[in-house]
Amino acid sequence: MDLVDGLKAFVATAQTGSFTDAAERMGISNRLTSKYVAELEARIGARLLQRTTRKVGLTPVGEDLLLRAPALLDELDDLIGSVREESRGLSGLVRISAPVSFGEIYVGDMIRRFIGNHPQMNVDLRLNDAYVDLARDGIDLAFRIGTPSVSSLKMRKLGDMGSAIVASPDYISKHGEPSEPNDLLDHICMVDANRRDPTRWGFVQGDKTIDVVVKRRFVVNSAKVARDWAVAGDAIAYCPRFIVADDLAEGRLVQLLGNYQGLSTPLSAVYLDGTVLPRKVRAIIDFALDDIKTNSPF
């Protein structure tokens, strides 16, 4: 008997409480599943499962093994996958999550350039501004703006995302230009609900931080829509710099309050703690880190 098959059969049976369900999960016969478990018990020299006519339960030895075996099997799968990748190159599926606007403007193109060099790889890119549970949704890698507060995640910082106060030349000609942050109280402001404190706009001048609570005439949960309204001349917007970089360069938008710096937010790659990071996921993180340093839109 293969020890790995025995451990897999035991874990599947213990987790499902049934040899039949375990056999279905593994894609083998009920009889072979039972045989694998019995041979594992013989090899260990102790009974792992209590068998009754209705269900299968764990013995104390079985409970102890169940605490350790799943992580061991996962690590073995990762090891085999890494060795396979070393010999064949990067391959297989990677599920990636990113905020909508950041994913549309940067992540999508960055991933396209990455997989261009790895034809054996498949990517499932999911864009969502809501919190994504990596374990529940099977996500291998997520790009997060802001500091992750979940202790079950590991983080690798990729850079800092700056922000800019912007308006169109048309807006400025109609409403004037604020010269200091408090002047924003007299202007039409577009509020991005995705920010942690949407109406509180922060600025830095030297070693001083200034906060202004703007009036929320327009509210939207999209930095891209906030940018669109600013370009149309409807309002002033406080946007991540990557959203408005092209507009500023081409004159569609003007950066306001030049003597004040908008606040920066960390950009990170996050993944689940307690697992061996597959080489293909690490390769994407390394590529993103280098790419941001050379092609940073922030």
C-alpha cells in the first residue's frame, strides 16, 4: 500500500464520516477506500476509526492523526507541484483577486504581460471591491490597497499608492481653484465610498497632516467614476494617482493644492498564512514588484 493513498483515504473518511462518501471524493471504490484505511491502521499498529453500521467515528489516535495529516498532504502536493514546475516551467491555474478599478487599469495588463512568458499557465482574475475571503473563495493571491487586518494572511508590500486632488480646466474656470484644503468646503466634491473614511480628505505639508471633512454632494463606490465626473467638469475628486495619471499628463485634469501632498496607501500582495507558497504564485508577486518599480503608475 502507498502510504500517501492510505493517508488520503483516512482523511477523506474522517472528514466525511463515511467510506462511501470518501470513495466518491477520491474517485475510487468503497472497497478500496476501506482497504487503504485498514492497511494504514496495520502499518501504524493502532485503530484509527470506530466503525458502526451507521457512521464512522475517530479513535483518540485517529483524532491526533487527523490534526496533522491534512497539512502534511497539502505540503506534499505543493512540493510535487513545485518539482514538476521546475522541470516543465510554470503551469496550472492561479486564482487572483484585485479591486475593480486597480484591476482594470493595472493588474489585468500586468498579468497579461506575465503569462505571455508562461504559455502553460491559466489565470482566473476576479475583480471585486468587496472584501474577499481567500480561503472560502479559493483565491491564491490577492492585491490589496490598504493594510490587511486579517491575521491569517501573509503580506508582501509592493509599493505605495499616492492620491491627488483633481479638477478639470472647465470646472476651475467656472468655480475657481482652492488654494488650501479648507477651501474645499466651498466646492463641489465627488466622494469615493471605497475609501475607509470617504468624506475625510487628508493632506500632508511638511511634517503636518491636515484633514478636511468635505460635503458629500456626490457619492460613488468607484474611483473610475469619480475620475469621469471630474473630467466632465462636474466636481473635484480625490483619486488614486494611477486612475488620473494619463488625464494629468494630457491636460484633461489639473492637480490642485500643489503645496499639499495627498496621503499614500500601501499596496500589497496577500496570500494565506500556514501554506507553502507555490512557485507560480511567488513568480507573479516577484514580477509585480519589479514591474511596479519600473512602470509605476502611482
